[in-house]
Amino acid sequence: MKKIISLLFIILSISSCYEDERGSDYKPEIMSRTEFENSIEIIGGKAMQKAGKIYLVDDLMFLGEENQGFHIYDNSSPTLPKKIGFLRIPGATDLAIKPNSEVIYVNQAVDLVAFTIEKNTMKITIHKRLRNVFPVLRSPDGFYLNEKYSKDKIVVDWHKK
């Protein structure tokens, strides 16, 4: 009897280490690799839902919106910033710009993307994409997508069920 109880305890202990989204209170937002790689764009106004980090570059201010992208403001008059648009980048949480450079680096979910924005036309040019540099995005409660994960499925956000 002690052996059976010990075996059951070991099995339960091992199975409790296995995490997937079925035990999560969140549902993953998934994009195909093709859709994901073609998703970076500047759109009109978008209401602020969850403000993140602030980045200042020359006369532009980028205000992060976690896993969504960045609100762009004309900051030439710092006391009265003017909203330009929203840089939609599903899965993005951070942005960096090298000093004296116009190249913007963003972590887009699992990828690192380098691009520029033409300030007059707001046209985006992607220069380089390094695939699968970052780990798969986990849910806020620590779970991850574990349904036959393939190179064609990218988790860009998690939403409350």
C-alpha cells in the first residue's frame, strides 16, 4: 500500500510541474507567422488602455501599450504634445532607439525587429527581423501555450477568459 501511495504521489508531483494554458485564467491571442510578420503598421487614433513606458526620440514621443504597440506623439512642444497615431505592433512590450540613429528596435513577441519610420509620410520600412530571439509569451498567471506549438503560431497577448 505504501508503494502505491508513493507512486501516486510521484505521479501527481510530476504532473503538477506541467503547465499549459488549459489551467490558466487567460486565453492566448494567436497570429499565424505570416499575419504576425505583416502586422506592423501606423493606424489612426486608438484609445489608451494600459499605458507603459515612455520613449523620447528627437521631437517624437512613444508611449507603450503592452502587447499592442506604441502611441506616437509630436513632442516638439513638450507642454502640449500632439497625438500623431498608433504604431500597431502585436506582441510588443519594449522599444529602443540607438542614439543618432533613426532605426527603431522592438521586441515583437518572439522576434526582434529593426525598422525606420519616415517622419513626413509615417511610412514604415522593416530592415531586419530576427525570428525566435525571445521566449514564448507567458500568460499573466504564468502559463504558456502548449498545443502542438509550431513555427506558424505566435502568441501575441493573453486575455482574461
